[in-house]
Amino acid sequence: MKLSDLEVITTYSLASGQSLFRVQRARGSAVRRGPLKLAPVGLLSGRFDLPSVPCAYFGEAPDTALYEALFRREAPLLSLHELRRRELLTVQVRRNLELGDLRPHAANWPVLQSLRFGETQELASDAHAAGLEGLIYRSAQQHGQDCVVLFDPGDKVVAAHTRTALVGAGDTLNRWVMLAAQRSKVPQVP
């Protein structure tokens, strides 16, 4: 899929100072970019991954990030062990970023929210080649919410604001995890 398939692609300026939320591993990672711990380049496991550039996915709100990363509608269950290994990272955008805006196309192009990642990855490659710094799109996991993918972000693009463990002392779930678990009805197991 190419940008030209969408006929008109509008851009969105993600403002400096905007907060974004990401669920990531608390320790270890193949690729680090400032506060971000990203999947290895070339895995192409994310909807808008690029073959040779690391990508970082964010939700516009903490619960959106949790739904997208862990409490997905196809998840049969979620282990406390997995939750203990993750953190909720809040970042602030350090400068204005020019993103391709896919939100107006969500209703007419269901492929944008599908698991046919080859199509959406090709679209992301086209957007990157056109000089866009990422994409803003509708969440496939939380109706009416937005997500952002940034192409090759670093500490000049985002700065860490807070890091929050998903599971605290005594296996206490943080409030965002409790809400996501309750609302998604994804059961937790040890």
C-alpha cells in the first residue's frame, strides 16, 4: 500500500511538549534511543515497522498504550510475570514533529487497523521516504483513541518524563493496569 492509494494525505504537527505514553520492557532491549527501548530493526513485528529503521509506538493516553501493547482484544490472558517485566513510560516531545495523519482514512481503509502488516509497513516506508517523521492513526484496540509511531526517534525527539512499574510491591497492579484489566476483561494469571 502506498500513500498515493489514500488519494490525499494530510499532515499533523505533533507539538513540542506533548505527552505520549508507551509500554516497554523495564530492562534489556536490542535498540536504545534515549529513554526508549525498541525492538530490533528488521523484525517487522509492528503495524508500521520499517525494515531498516527502529520505530517507537505510543498511545495518546496511558490506557491506550496498555491496550495496544498488552490488553489486546485477541489476548486470552496476561501473566503477572509479563506485567512485572514492563513499565509505563511517559515522554514529552522535544520539538514539533511532522506526521502523516491516517485518522481520516480509518473508516474507509480497514486495512489500517488490520493484522495485514505487510500493507501498513509498505505505507510506513512510503511515508518515511516522503520525509515524514512518523504517523498518527486510530487505535485498533481502543475505539476513538489515537496512537503515534515515530520513525527512528532519539533523545533529541522525546525526553523521559516518568517511568512507572506496572506491578508494585506485593504484586499490586498500578491504577492504569487495574483499569485496563477491568475494562478489557483479559484475565491475569501468575
